[in-house]
Amino acid sequence: MSGNTPNILTTANGAPVADDNNSISAGSRGPLTFDNFRLMEKLAHFNRERIPERVVHARGSGAYGTFTLTKDLSDYTIANFLQGEGKETEVFVRFSTVGGGQDSSDYARDPRGFAVKFYTEEGNFDLVGNNTPVFFLRDPSKFPDFVHSQKKNPRTNTPDASAVFEYWANHPQSLHQSTILMSDRGIPASYRHMNGYGSHTLSFWNDQGERVWVKFHLKTDQGIKTLRGSETAGLPAYGAQEDLVNSIDAGDFPSWTVKIQIMTETEARTYRYNPFDLTKVWPHSDFPLIEIGKMELNRNVDNYFAETEQSAFTPSNLVPGVGASPDKMLQARLLAYPDAQRYRVGVNHQQLPVNAPKCPVHHYQRDGAMAGMVKCPVTGHAANQGSGANFFPNDRAAEGAPVPKPSVMEPPMPLEEDAWVGYHESRDEDNFTQAGELFRIMTEDQKNQLAENIAGGLSQASESAQVRMLEQYAAADVDYAARVKKAIEALKA
Ligand code: NDP
């Protein structure tokens, strides 16, 4: 609206609309006619308002903010956004629950997604993490089975605690993560009151070509706040979304202190745990947290669908100086996540404003659905790479045809010397020690909450699953098993 003149309602092709309350009909009682193309556009567009919902992490909330580096990391990495104290980088963060659909509750007992897109000057770096430092699996071949077992029953379309525990009973490597999930931390009071973890082991490399392994931790400055299951009953399903939007609108900007752990390649070779096993943490006493920065969220989205729903995160969005690691789960996500975004949003999803890098993008990829729908919204680069050369190598560098930059070459990743290609069974790779360590740092109240939360679901599982789960708890700590057993008996009484 300019001055007192209202904006004119138009169709999508920009033609002014004379009447938006009535359809064209033959007589006042109808029928409608084919020249209702404005009505048809409206209904056809409405039919297509949804894109495929994410199979996991469907329900989410997003916001923009700033990452400020407080410790120069040039000794470890050439990553542009990690050079020089005080360096600021814009971020977009999407929080989510994992298992439920878009219509589920923000207060499910579920891990929370904690995905951060750093819009660096050398491309977007996505830290696609969770609010837990570990995960249920160390091998990606189990991912679809695991997710199926935690979602709704295929016949009744209702939650199925029996299937949840049947899967875990058959899969002891989930114990560490399921202990976190069933603990008091299993239901964060809001997205502001939880930590984030990159979870996977990533790598940094420096200008000498030296690599170190690294884990990211984002510690909430608001303090950890959680809810008991009984406290969530009367809460609105959208409570965490509302909390985030309202606090940012009110200028109460949530922040997280960003820390890393670093392990050298030499340390990794002899460390007592496989440092690339996603079911394990690196204990702080072995690899202390190093504070490197602060992340603050300070701007809400203008349009939920365009920005939060179409935001597309993938661990393959890496930048020079930050690399992957042998972590098998990470390796599979390098394929699965961009594949999901290409299916869900489209092959040109990186052209959308929320996903577009804030630095020049020059390449030889062309076309596909919606190619060139906009110029790069940030840099103004020609849509679909304009009239530039569409093949490489070529003789057109002087005209702006892009060329590779050898100085950002990643050092080769080491393999174990005796590595063989094949199936490597990891079923018995110490699934219990760290679950036990977590149990033992819990207070009396936390231990009891853990046992009661487990008992609620486990009591619905088969006798056989209950026996195997109690064996797992006992392998972590005999007191853990004893408390769960007691809590199940209390339910039966
Ligand atoms: P520390 O005592 O040094 O650290 C314990 C960590 O556990 C803290 O980071 C704390 O987070 C976190 N924590 C406390 N209660 C819970 C809970 N119910 N669910 C999840 N995290 C919790 O011990 P270690 O480093 O030796 O690790 C011991 C155990 O702590 C691990 O087996 C693991 O289960 C858990 N843990 C370890 C982390 C790591 O990176 N080493 C990270 C997170 C958990 P906070 O500071 O926010 O209170």
C-alpha cells in the first residue's frame, strides 16, 4: 500500500481481479463455466500448497541469528568463518521434533533436531545436529527400520510402545541414546532451554594440510529446562513454536555458547573408543570443551512456509576447512539428506532465499524444475547461471567462466592400514559403558524419573522384550535395571 492507495488484488500473472467473492456462473444459481480460470487458478494452487512433509523432523520452528567467533581457530582450520576473534556470520536455525508429523505436539518425548546453517563467505556450512550428543545407531543400514519402529503402527496409525521397545531389545547399541531420551532431558521445556550437538565427528584442516577431528557443542545460555510427561498434558501442541517466536519478537534473544572438542589423528588411532561411533561421546575429561563463540537468534521468519518449511539442511553442505569423517552414519547422511531435499523441495532448492549462499555461486549445473525462478536473492547473480558457459574445461575464464581453486584442497582422509572392504559386525562394540556413566551422574530424582518413563512404555512390550531390556539396563548398571524392574512392578500393582 502506498499512501492511502490500497494494493490491487491480482492473479498470479499480475492481472487485476475485479471480483474475488463470486465465481462466474450461468445465472445466479449456476452452473459454473470454464471461463472461471481465476477460480481454477485459486483452487489449483490451493491443492498444491503442501510439499512432501519430511519423513523425520517434520515439525519444526526456525529463526535467524548471528554466530560470533570468540576464539581464532586458524591453527586448526582454514574455514573463513572461524578466522579472527569477533568474526560474525549470519545463521538460520531450525529446531524440530523427530518422529511425529507436522500435526504432532512440540512436547513429545523425542530427540529434538538442532540444525544450524552458517552463511559463510565461502559457502553454507550446515551443522545438522540434535539436542543429544549421540544417536540410536552407529550403522545407517538400520535407519529406516529404526524410524519405522518408533512411528505409528501401520495398521492402527497410533503410537506403538511395544514396537519401540521390541526394536531396542533387538538392538542394544540404542541404549545410550534411549537412556537420554527416557531421562528428564527427554522433553525440553522449549527450544531455548536445550543444548545442541553436532553429534557426528567432523574434521578441520589447516593451511599446512594438517587434519584434526572435531565435535561441536552448543550449550544453552538460558539453562536446561525440562518437563515431566504429566506436565505436558494441558500444553498447546504449538507451545515451543510460540515460545520461540514470542521471545524473539519481545527482544529476549536466546543464545548458546559454542564449544568444540578436538582430537588429533594420532590420538584417534589409539583411543579406547571408536571416535567415529555415533553412539558414543568423547568424555570431557579426555577431550575438554574449548569455547569458540556465541550464537544468538534475533530475527523471526517473515513467512513460515517459504523460510522454515523450505529450509533445506544437509551435512554435505561443508566449506573449505571443515570436512567429514569416517563416521558411517555421517557418510550415509552425505547422500540421504541432499537426496531428501531434492525430492522434497526440488533440485534447485539452494536457489531459494533461505537456502541461498550469501557469496558468489558459479558452477556448470543447469536447468531442472524451477531453475532461474529468481536471480540469486542475495548476490544478484544471473538466474540459472545466465548466459555463462555450461561446460568445463573451456577457454572462457576471461569471460567469467568459473575455475577450481586448488588451495582449498582437502588433505586425504586416513584409512586404517589393515582395512578391508566388507561387512564389519559392530553388534558387541561396548553398548553399555557410557549409558552406565550417564546413569551414574544422575541425581536420585533423575534416576527415578528415568525408570518411571521407561516403565510406562516397556510394560506394554512383550515379556521377551522386557527381559532383554532389563539385561541391557543391568549391563549398564545393576541399579538401573533394579529401578526399572521396580517401576514396572509398581505399575502392575
Ligand atoms: P561430564 O560429567 O563431564 O559431562 C556430563 C554431561 O552430561 C554434561 O555435558 C551434561 O550436560 C550432560 N548431562 C547431564 N544429564 C544429562 C541427561 N540426563 N541427558 C543428557 N546429558 C546429560 O561426563 P562425561 O563427559 O564423562 O560423560 C558422561 C556421560 O554424560 C556420557 O556417557 C554421556 O551420556 C553424557 N554426556 C556427555 C557429553 C560429552 O560430550 N562428553 C555430552 C552430553 C552428555 P550439561 O552441561 O548441559 O548439564
